[in-house]
Amino acid sequence: MSNHIDPNEAEGWSCAKCGVPLEMRKVEVSYMGSKYPVALPRCPRCGLVFIPEELALGKMAEVEKLLEDK
């Protein structure tokens, strides 16, 4: 999985909980005991992370399948 997505993914999005604009931040994504550093839009106040649909259904789904097939 790439550890970077387009910084423009955070533009125009605000946290549903806090109402503050999201910022691109490094976060750890974990699945089946493995952790991966990824830059994703994240709320600077509460830490809520936004995972864009194309990432969740695309690259993340591919990685899940690879890990499950091991």
C-alpha cells in the first residue's frame, strides 16, 4: 500500500464531530496484526481519520486480499 495519497484529498473536508478542517497527517493503518504508515486526511483536534472511498475500495481492498490469502 502506498504511504501517500493526494494532499488535495483533505481540501474542503471538515470533521463531522469537531467541525474543523481536516489536515493531511501520517497515521498508522493496521490489518490482521500488520501496521502501515499512511498519509490521510485527519482531524487535528480529535484525531478522526477520513479514508477516501477510492482508497478503501481500491488499494486497501487489494492489500486485505493479499494478507488474507497468506
